[in-house]
Amino acid sequence: MKTAKFLTFFVLLGTLLFTSCDKDEATPLTIKFQKAAISMVEGDTTTLVVEGLNKGAEVTWNSSNEKIATVKDGLVTALTPGNAIISVVAKQDGKLGHAKIKLTVTPNLDKEVIKFTDAKLQAWLLAMPGLDANKDGQITRGEAKSINKIDFSFKNPQSVDPAKVITNIDGLQYFVNLDTLNLNNHPVANAEPIAKLTKLVQLQLYGSNFPTIDLSALTELQDLRITRNPKLTKLDVKNNTKLVILAVAKTGITEMDLTPLKEIETVGLNDNKLTSVKFSNLPKLDRIDIFGNKLTAIEASGCPMLKQMFANKNAISSVVLKDMPELFNLVLYENKITQIDLNLPKLMMLRLNDNAIANIDLANVPKLMICDLFNNPLVKADFSKNPEIRDIVLNDCPNLQEINICNKGYNPEAEYTFFYGNTQLKTIYVDKGDEETHVQNLAKYAKRTDVKIIAQ
């Protein structure tokens, strides 16, 4: 039937050409398609446009293989994968022309059934309302595209159900419209499918087990949280410039560069293996936690909104902080700091205990209220420029000889720890009146009659 139809088309073409020659119409009609070839997905339709035709022309269409595609009045319907030639013969003003275009029909991948390596992942997915639209117990790529959010998290490690634990997420790469993926407390061993989820805004992977993860194409990501994955030794976020929240803890990563993240507000990089963190010129950074690493130095500047920094329990010996006018809480205890330059006009809380500081200048932190300096080789502690100081812990400073808290700003709720472990302490300068009485009582209680308390 198809062969007869195709022969009829060319018989018609030959007849028209013969008739044209018979009437001495040697000039052919020039017509053409806009493209030499087109590609369609099975099930799709498209209308072909023929250039060189006027309204009212006699047009005949043909498909070389109607099992692959049909054509009617220029409307092509792709039926099944394969190749076909779409031809057109046109007669206009007594002239005859013809044109053809190559058509390639590709499979409709939305109909393809996704094969999941991990049956537990498939079970979680099939339990999602509306995902398995035709209730056939399988998930196609088209069905996967309907899902925007996946949260299969266990609340905490203690709540994990071994019968439901996901270890392989192969197949999730077809959920290309996901904006949220939370797989907390599933020991996922391979994060490769995540690289295809380019619309992700939030990604949480607590307790995973993968050694690498590629985030370079996830340019919409705003919230990234990865914890308890000691196998992960490297994390590149330079392309994730929309990140607002970054939380990476208890991994094996050794360095992080946050400088491309101009939208970042909160950073938590605790208990990793970090030896280097760069975080300068971040206009929106509000808080950074980098404690429990192996950092030996901190050098940062240009963080005008930074309010809190926690960098305790490292091996830091050098600290340089510039252009941080809003910083009010600085935590640096249990490091190896010998010297620190503090020019922080709004700093209220300073914790520098358990370091190696022999001298410290607090004159440029006028708002200081709480200060922990215990267990340092300090010789002198001067709070005379800190009228708002309220709580001071200075015990176990074996070289400490002098404390000055004479600043005309005594707070009746003040708490001072001055005497224990400070065997060399000789003099404390205080404000007259209530503060004088307060410190005298502390000395009496500690049985430190050897310390002179001088009121000014």
C-alpha cells in the first residue's frame, strides 16, 4: 500500500513535469524548506514551512516511511524512532517545483522506565503520592520530572530503620526538576547522580559515605549541608555563588575557599581536617564557625556584616581581622595564639582562654562586656578602657602580676575570677566604692591578703 502511494507521488511529479515541458514552461518553480534536516521526538508534531509558495498553490505532501512519520498539509507527526524523507510537490502559476527534508525521529525518553540499583530507593519513591501516575509499580523519566522535592531523611542516627536505608541513589539523576533533596542519615556511597540535578536549591546529606561530589553545575544552590562523612576530602563551591547557608562538619576536607560566595550569610565548617579557610570580602556573612579543625592562622577582611566567629580548638598562632565593624562575639580559645591585634569597635564577648598570650591590648574594644583570658602567660590585664566590662575570668595565669579594672563603669552584676592559680598577682586597680568592696570580698574569700587592692 505504502509502495503504491509513493509511486503515485512520483508518477504525479513526472506527469506535472512532462505537462510543464509540453507547454514550454521551462522555468521551474523554486521552493525550499527552511532547513535541510529536522529532528523530532516520537509523539511530537511540527508544521513545516515551504519558502517560495504563494497562497493558492497546489501542494502535495508525502512521507517516505509512514511508520516513522506522517504528513498532512505540512503537519508532521513523529510516530516511532527512525528516519524518513518528507517531500512536497507544488504547482503555482503553471510552474512546478519540489523540495524534500530529512527527518530523524528520536525516542521519547520520558517514556523510559528508570532502573534503580537500590530497591529501597525505589520503594521510598513509589510511596510518594502522585509519582507513579499510572500505578504500574514503575517510574518513568516523565513521571520523575513531576517531582520538585524529595525528603527521605531519618531525623537522627538513632531513628534509622535498616530495612529502609538507601546506599545507592543511581536513578535520581532523572529527577531533573528537583529543587530540594534531603537524604539525611542514609550512607549514600556515590553522589554522582546529584551532579545532574541543576535546579537544586537545597541539598542535605548528613551521614553519607561518598568520597567525592561534583557541585559545579548546581548554580541555583542556596543551602548546602554535608556532615559526618570522613571520606569526603575535597569540596569545591566556587560555582555555587548563590549559597546563603553552608554547613560542612565532620568530614575529611582540608581546605575551603569561600571568597566567591558573595551571598553567603552563615558558614559552619566544624570538626573537619581544615588547614586553610579563605573568607575575605563577603558582604553578607553574618556568622562563621570553624572550630575543631587544624587551622594555624586566620587572616580575613572585608566582612562588614560579620557578627560572630567561632574558631576555638584549632592550632591557630596568628590572627588578623580587618574591616569587621559589626563583630561582637569572638571565640578563639584552645589555640596557640601568642599575640592578637583587636580593633573591633563593637566586640562584646571575647574568649581567648587556653592560649599563649603574654600581652594583650584591649583599648580598641570599648564595648567589651565578657572576657575569658584564663590559662595564659599574661603579665598584665588592663581593662581601664572597657567601661562596660562585666564578666572577667583570669584564673590560672601563673605570670599575672597586675589587673586594672578602674574604668568608671562598674556593673553591680559583675563577676570576676582573679585569684585562683595566679600566684604572682600583686596588684588590682579598681573603682572606688562598690567595685572596691566587691574585689576586697573576693580576695578575702580566696585568702589572698597578699594582693594589693588600690581604689582610684
